[in-house]
Amino acid sequence: MDTTITFLQLAIPAEENFSLADTLDCGQCFRWEAEGDGWYHGVVSRRFCRAKQMPDGLLLEHAAEGDEPFWRNYFDLEVSYAAIRERLCRDRQLARAAAFAPGIRVLRQEPWETLCSFIISQNNNLGRIKGIVARLCGGFGDELSVGIHAFPRPEQLAGHTEEDLAPLRAGWRAGYLLDAADKVASGELDLDEIARMPLDDARAALQTIRGVGPKVAECALLYGFGRRECFPMDVWMKRAMKQLFPKGLPRCARADAGIAQQYIFHYARVCPEAFDKK
């Protein structure tokens, strides 16, 4: 067994204000865990990795040199977030939200895992979501190395019963996961085709899955299919939009709606003074 530890250094433009912690802890992903001393570990598309932000870039441990394009895409490092924030900051409230955590990036996640993760996220908190996802991977995903599992493929879940998924402690969400797995594994839903559909058709296709409504579909499309025009609305966002943006999303944000949403969501959820500022 090759125990060589490899490191990959990804350069980040200085003006981008990238923050690994804010990006991984802002509620958009569920398989990264903080270790302390700035390190995180996670599994992305069957790749185990440890990550730490350094003064001159992002340090990835156990990442193959040939995977640099994969990780640059995953962390969305080819997109200028400085330019996006400049557009968003034409609005005073958006400027405050973006300034609260300017280092957030919207990750480019795997569509199937993202769909399932946000099915699990319904009426749930971050800790419980992570726990269910971890048990799902440990119980049904391939073991990549000792104690490290991939996210299960649709075929690995299809055909199971809700009783089979009882150890996940996912409650009524288990039936929704199985319906998604059955539809994708059978070819009734083609995720690659959904990625190419016009946005309204893609939303409608995902909502044929039992338990997938507008919010879950919107999250899956934004975080898993790269549809940055999507704008998920949960209880935090509804409250934020009502109090901070009663006239709707400012025009300057519409081209980058999903990124604006992530700034607003994190600001509203974490900053106690967010709703005191008009």
C-alpha cells in the first residue's frame, strides 16, 4: 500500500479574499469537517482530501497533482468573485451582506450527492444533516480506505426499503431518498440531461421526485448543477428578503443571484445585527 502523502498548492489571486472556513461552514456542503489548526477533511467525488488555507493559497493534502483542474473547479477558483462583489455592492444592503463574509465561494458539487443532501436537509439542522449523510455513506457507499467512504451511487440505494435506511435516522426523508435513487438508477431521470435543460424544465424535472419541492430543487441546481441564476428560499432567506429586500432582489444581483443568495443567507444566519440595519 502506498502511504506517500502528497500535497497540492492552489494559488488564489490576492484580491479574491478567499476564506476556506466561510466557504465550508456556510451551509452549502455537508462532508467537510474541521480538525483544528485550520485543517478540514472531506470526501468530494470519491476523493478524500485534507485542506488548509495558507497565506499564499490553498494547501490540499492527499490530492494528486493531476487533479488540480478538478479542485480549482470545485472551489470555483477560475471565477473572479471580486468582480461579482463589485456588481453586488451597487446595492447598500447587498454590500453589507457581501462584506460580512467576502471570502465565501459557491462550490461546484456533484449533482447526485447534492440532490440527496438537500433532500436530507429539509426541516433539519446542520449537525443532523451531516450525521445522516455520514451514516448514509458509511452504510451504503464504497469504502475508499479504512473508515472513509464515497457517497453511494443511485444504484447502491435503488431497490432498498425505508426499513433498510432506518439506521440513518433520516425519518420520512428516507422515502424521498429512495424515490430519487429509483428514478435516477432506472433512467427515468437523467441528471446529465437535467444539467442541459432550460432552467424551468430542470426545476420541473427534479420536482417529479417525491418530496422535492421548489427549495430543494433550487438548492440542487445552484450547488450541484452550477446554475448560478438560482435563488433558494428557506426560512432564513424569506426573513432576510422580507426585512432587507422587501422590493425583491436588486437588479444588480440578478446575473449572480445564487452567489448573492449565499452572502445574504450567511449574513442573516450568523450576524445578529443583520436585521437591525436598514
